[in-house]
Amino acid sequence: MHFSPTQLTMPIDAWIYKYQHLNDEERHTLGGGFPMYGGAAVGKGVQEKFDPESVRASAQRFGETSTFVGSVAEIREREVRLYNDRIEAKDSVEKERVLETVDAVRQYAIDGVREIVGAFPVQCEKKITTRFRHCMVEIIGYIDLFVESPCKIIELKTVWDNSHRGMKQGWASKKLPARPSNAHVSQVSVYWKALTDKGKNPEVFVVYAGKSGYVIYSQKNCESLSEDSLMKNLQQMRIQAIVRESLLGLRGVSQMTRFVPPNFDHPYIWEMPPEKLAEAKALWGISDV
């Protein structure tokens, strides 16, 4: 049993269903939207550029889907989700936009990372472990790109056009964010803690790459990534860990759902096959009938 930064930033009701009710194999069948798959493909493309040995090792073990080209081919073959009319229309538009722009997003992601790392060696998907004070459950995470010396943490995020029924072309261009999101700052704060606990002094970067460019946020140009802000976010992540650890002390999911109300109106967290959504609702005694 462990927590991850993703688990700690996820709504607790969704965490109960996805990480306590479902097992790993069942959770992976939930899938996701095409921007998620596009982000994974770009991540592999960046990894090929800066840490090619790790990509070759993954390709030998898991096949061509571990490469950028293989990931894009998989997106092209992936069917849209037929859960309902809204999601089908959304997927149809966003699949097309991802495939049209993925090469550009990959190149801008590479350019952004290169601006930070220069010629320093880069390790991709570096594993970190840490614990919060008074918490028993370990936290495990993976830094997107890591430079050992000088110590740098780089979190890479991708930005994709959204489906939009109000636009003539059916989609809206999405701009690069003006600041890192709270969830992304919380994520890198855990990485920062894990390394500072080991006596390192990492510089933290969040890179956003889109079809038309990239933006880099760091402790030098973004107050959200200052040491004080990272500490503040860590306090919130610690509270999230304590709450989940307390729920684990109850007698199973049926007890957890008595203390945590669900929000099935969340804009995307419950996008899943209808039978899975019905299964989740049933944990709280909710029926669509």
C-alpha cells in the first residue's frame, strides 16, 4: 500500500472507487480522453530525446507502444468512447486535434526542456519515496525529468485544444496557462520534499507545451513555486494523506462511503464506461433507475 501525488490530488470519492474498490487491472480499463494519450505520447518523445536508453529498454520489454511513433499509432487506432453523445462528440474532435498537433507539441516540449537542462545528463521517470510526519503510508512518485547536478526537478505538462460546440470548427484553441495549476504545484512539492529530505537543494520547474509554443515556470519567475508556497502545498498534501490513511483504518469501502459524500457532477473525473459509473454510484446507494 502506498500513496502517489496523483492519488492525493484526486477527489476523495473518486479515490475510494478507483484505488480502494478497483484493483490495478480494473483501474487501467477505465482509460481516459485523447489529451491524456497525447500527453503520454509527447512524454515518450521527450524521453527518446533526453534519455534514449530508458526508451530502448521499455521498447524491448513492452513493444513499440513505448516509443513516440508507436504511441501516436496507438492513438490513431484507438476508438472514441461511446459512453454518451457528449463524450463521443468530445472524443471525436479531440482525437483529431491531438493527431494534428502532437508533432508540434512534442517539439515545443523538447525545446522547453532543452532550455532548462542544456547539456546536462537527464534521467526520466526518476522514482522518489517519502513520508509525511505522523503518516505511516509511504508516498511514491516519478519525476518526469531529473538532473542530478545541478539538481533540477522538471515536470512536463501538455496543453491541447478542447472540443467546443459553440465554435464553428467544433473546437477551441487552448492557451498556455498564466501560472501552474494548484494540482501541479502540489505534485512537484512532493518531489521537492523527497529530495530536500535527502539533503539536496533542487530547483523546481514546470513546463507547459502546446501546439504554438511553451512556457517555463520556476522559483525564479513564479511565486507558486517558491519555497514558502511549496511548503504550504505540502501541508495540504499531508492533510490529504492523513484523511486517506484514516479512511484505510475503517472496515472497507462500505464504511468509507458513509463518511465521504460523492460528487458525480465533477466535469471529468467520472468519465468512464456506464457500467463502471453505475458500479461507483452503487457504492453510495445511488441508482439511475
